[in-house]
Amino acid sequence: MLEEILKIIAGMAGLGAFVSMLINLLKAVGLVKDGQADKAFKIADLVIFVAVTVIYLVRVQVDWAQVD
């Protein structure tokens, strides 16, 4: 089980960079203000964490290498 979790974490290494890019894009459009970027990043990380946890615990067959 620990091996599977470590593979998921390693496979999603680029996800943080993608979220940062998305937040910067939203800042450029004006949907996220400069002072709210940190809060938006934390919320996005929490949503992704919960989604991955639910998918993992429900045992949905996902190729985690394709997610990244």
C-alpha cells in the first residue's frame, strides 16, 4: 500500500507547477487578485488532495502516470 501511495506522489510531481501556472493565468485574466493567489493555491491543492484520496479509496482504476 505504501508503495502505491509513493508511486502516486511521484507521478504527480508536475501537478504543483500546473496549479501555479493556472493561478498565474487566473491572475492575468483578473479572476484572482495578487493578495489572494496564496489562498487560491492552497484551496486548489486541497481540492486535488481530496479528489485523489477519494479516487484512491474508492479503488477506481486510474493510470496515475497519465494524470501527470
